[in-house]
Amino acid sequence: MKNGWKNVRLREIAQINPSRPRDLLSLRDDHLVSFVPMQAVNQAGGVIENAETRPFGQVRKGFTYFAEGDVIFAKITPCMQNGKSAVARGLSNGLGFGSTEFHVIRPNTDRVLAEWIWNFVRQGSFRREGTRNFRGAVGQQRVPADYLSNAIVPLPCLEEQHRIVARIKECLGRMQDIEQLRQDVAKEQNGVLASARHEAFSLDAPLCQFEAILSDGPTNGLYKHARFYGTGARILRIDNFSGGEVFHDGGELRRLIVNEAELRRYSLQVGDIVLNRVNGSLDVVGKACLIASLSEETVFESNMMRFVVDTDKAVHRYVLHFLSSPNCRDQIKSKAKVIQQASINQKDVTSLVLPLPHVAEQSRIADRLDKIRAVVEGFRANTADQESSTSMLRESILRKAFAGEL
């Protein structure tokens, strides 16, 4: 530890989830405040983007309170692992309300900068340790407040904090320029596949509801307490696949103790399609994968639903591409309920409308989209390698900063 630096617990220099001040009780219902859903947090820049302005009366109950200069930190998986955190700046009338899945950290500004805390909690090492302290049901696990309270923070004087924060911003700013170029390329790649899917599912063919092509389901997945995890049957979770993916067994999955009845009811079969039904992000709700191979019995978790396609009426891969198409995504977003999290139910899924040509035409469309997806995924793999290198460099910068070496 460098001279003049101290190791302190976060609770010594900040309030964790501060109570609402008494003067909030006297606010009129038409007093304007900022409303910040999870998706309004830009974790890369540590800022709030596209916050809504709402009357206080609409948000006074059921939302997390914070104020100008506070740090908000997503506590729920997978938003926490993704680094959803920001310094609250530019709030309407200095007041913010947002998702109950935020922890709020209010710095003692006589001792610490909000940006110092934000850079500390955005470290990959801090978030990885956070996952080891998760509590709650699988798929709905959260970092507890005491993990934040007890975190040990290296703390120099305010002048040194200002210098190091500026240096971090300078270093990471250059990296963000590179990342922006990479994201632009990725958008172009994703746009190619999205455009192909949009065209494919805008064809002139009879329309039908999803329920007409199903032979079984949808069925929601298995919920069990975290204490049952560790051994037993494998369980497929939403972080084990990307949207529109054909799932080939071969990766490591978590294990869960299940009884015979649970295994019979929730075991996946080749040809099943699983779909995410609830998530902190509306963009993730509805992501789906097709089970192509399984080396052993595998169940699926509660925030998914599973269904079986009637192969006399529809081709699995055609249906999978449809679920990832802009046409279907628009339907899902219109049907989703967004309170603290976004969710869709079984009725929402069975009421989706898709074009249904003859199965031979479906196969032809699926083959063409498979080829396009293979090319895009090749580009993605290359981009992922570059992103991994960038992530390691970012971690190195933050590690040096909090070791007093920057």
C-alpha cells in the first residue's frame, strides 16, 4: 500500500442503500424526478442514458430511491456480472427512482469521489467475487448489501483520487474508441442476419398462431433453492446459450439434485426448443435455442419455458430463426410485461403469429439462414477474441489504479 493510502470498508466512506429523506414526504405528486430502468444504465461509460422524467406520484412507491452523485449498482444476475453500474448525474431536480434491482452507494464526499467508488465496483475481480456471495433462487440471484458494506477499498487522499480517476478516464477513453469501432462492426454483422431474417419472414405465406405448430408445451422450467445445486442432473440455464443458437452438448453445465418425478417432467429431449421467459433486460426475454444433442439427462431452469414443434407442420430450424427475427422480436416486446423485470407467459408465446409455408419451403429458408448465421458467427468469434484482449487490458488498468501504480 502506497504512503498515505488506507484500506477502508466501503461502509466507512459511503452509505449503502440510504433511507429516503424526510423532505421527500412533502413533495407534491407532480414534482418531476428522473426514472431510471435497468436498460438506461450504460455500464461502459458509467452514465445514465435516456432516463425518463416522471411525476413523483408515479414512482413514490415500488422503486429504488437515489440522488445526484450516488452510485447505482445492479445486484441481480446477469446485470451485475455485465457491470451495470453508473454515477447518477443530471437527475431531474436531483432525484432519481429506478429498478429495485439497484443497490445505491452514497459517497461521503469529504473522503471519496463517486467516480472512485464506481471504478472500484466495476472491476471484474469485484464482480466475480460478488457472484460467490450471491443469495436467492437460481436465475434470480442477487448480491447482498453486506457484500458491498464489507468490501475493502484502497483509499488515497482526494487530490490523488482526482488524479487517478482522470488517468483512468484517459486510458479507458482510448479503449472505448477502439471498442466503439468494434461495436459498429458487430452491429453491421448482426444487421446482416437480422435483415435476412426479416426478409425471410416477410414472405407471402399463410399466417398462423404459434399454438397451431406445437405438439407439446410450452412448459415452464424447474425452480429449486440454491442449496440443491452442486451435484445431480445437469441443468441448462440462460447463460449457456445465445439467442437463435442450435445447442450442441459439450460444454460444462451446472448440476442440480432432482427427484425422479422432476427428472421425468423437466428432462430436455433432442428437438426441444427452450425460450427465456423472464429477465432483467427486455432484449434478452424471448431468446431461444434448439436442443440438437445431449450426452446425459439435462433439465432446464425456471426462467425458461420449453416446447415441442409438430414436425408435420413446421421445421425446427425455421421456427428457431423466426424466434430471433425482428418480426417475432417486435411481437414479444409488445406482449412483455415490464415491472421490475421483463417477462412473457405461455399465452404470449402461443399467440405469436408466424408465416407458415409448406415444410419444404421452410427447410429451404432455414438452410439459407443457417449459412448466413455461420458466416456471422465466424466474424463474432474473431471479435470475441479481440474483445477478450481489450477486457484484460481494462482489468489491468483498474488493478494498477487501485494498487497506486497508475
